[in-house]
Amino acid sequence: MKKRKNIQKMKFFFACICILLADMMGGCVSPDAPNENAGLEQATEYVLYIGLNDKDTYNQTISTQEAKQTINAICTKYVTGYTIIEAQGGWVDEKYMLTQENTLVYYFRGACETDIRAIMEEVLLELNQNTIMMEERTIFFTYYGGMLEESPSQEGGGAYD
């Protein structure tokens, strides 16, 4: 029964986070955009949803900033980069009470699953958490450096003549 309730909590938490992220991403993709990935690199991306409430007290016992510093220190032992988003999540506990908490969402590209699991193990202990939700997905990306301007005409005396 407790396992079933934990699954219900995680489903509710996941739904809240998905709604939050969908709202943040609204309008980013044109419905007419071609479904081609030409010129983009493919990678596996891992996303961790780390709630900040203590598993025993159901309250946040350290500041969000302190939690972020702790998690960042753990991450840099295993990966070379990540992106963080601060969010709020909610879930229904075993007493059917809505619990809301601050959540840190970490994105990793170019990491291996072994390193991500090592990060989760350490964070679980350091922040006294029951669970961390992990997503794994295939993404397509590129680094955009801006439009290159045409060089000034050699005629007419440019600034570097």
C-alpha cells in the first residue's frame, strides 16, 4: 500500500513539473517547422528533479541556495556541465495531503548513466531525500554563434585600410 502511494506521489509530482515546463516552453516550436534534424547533433540528455523537503520532516531544512551549492559540488565530481532551473513541485502524501516544495531541476548532456546515478546516490544522502526523479531522452542540439556579417567592401576605404 505504501509503495502504491509513493508511486501516486511521484506521478502527481511529475505531472506538476511537466505542466510547469510546458508553460515555460509554450510558443517555442512553430507548427509549420519541418521535422528534420539536419545540422543538429544528437545526444542523450538526463534530467533530475530534486525536491528540497527533508524526507523525515516534510519541510525544507536548508536554503535553496545551500542545496544548489551542495548539489553543484557533487555534480562537478562526475560531469563537466549542467543547467539548473529552480521550480516548485507538489505531491499528495500518504495522508492525502498536498505537499509543495521547492525543486531543483538539473539537465545533463554528454554524461553517462553511471555518473548520473552516482550523483543521485550522493544527493539522496546529502539532502535526506526518499527519491529523485530521473528522465532520460534523446535530444537534438546545436551551438548557435550568431549570424556572420559580410566583410566590408574593399572599395570605399574601410576602417582597416
